[in-house]
Amino acid sequence: MTQTTAAVIIGGIIPAIFFGLSGVFAKPSTGAGIGTGPYLLCTGFAIAAVGVLMSIVIPDRAISLRSGFFAVLVGLTWAVAAGLVAFALTKYGVSISRLVPLYNMNTLVAILIGLIVFAEWRDVNAVKLVFGSVLIVAGGVIVATS
């Protein structure tokens, strides 16, 4: 297996499955009456436990003030998003199958920021990127309005 294939499987396909499962698990959790704050606390405890486990299993424990700061920003932005999803599920009873396609348009936010901030525009095929982005938006709109 090439390094690129391993990276796509480990960093793309497996996380896609787990992110999908997390969306599925959000529905019964919020449906069972958990509040948004406790939902995030339980989720945070699970994330902390996985962090401890990975710190033990994966020997690289490097951290700096800068890297830690950005990791905290990852957690903050993810927690706000997860909290809003939980709130929408609880307060408005919306179906998870409608929310997931919409919040997974986050891909477009990451692409746009990557293109501008990290100058990734130099390494992409613009035609394929625009076509794929249009499909993401169209798919999200179609599923969300079904």
C-alpha cells in the first residue's frame, strides 16, 4: 500500500465513517432528552479519553504553544457546531438526514480557506474543484429539501 493510499484510508475514509456515525448517534442522544450542555460535556469526556489513549498508543507527543492554540480552536469550532446540531435536533425535532448534508457542506468552507490561506490554489485543478463544489451544494440542497 502506498503512503498516499494509506493517508486517504486513515485520514479520509475511516473518519468519514466515524463522522457519519457521530451524526447518527446524535439523534438518539438528543431524542432521549439530553440538554445541549450535557451533550457537549459527554462528548468532550469521550474526546478526552480518546486523546489519552492516542497519546499512549501513538508515541509522538509533541506540542507547542502555537500548535496547542490551533488545536483549541479546532475544539472550540467543532463544539459550537456540534452544540448547534444537538440544539436543532432537540428544539426543532429536525431529522438528522436533513441536517447532515447541510453541515457537511463544511467541505466548501475548508476548501475556500485552504485555497486562500494556505495557497493550495497552486496545486488544484480549478475545473474539477468548481464542478465538485457545485455537486456538493446541489446534493445538500436536494437532500435537505426532500
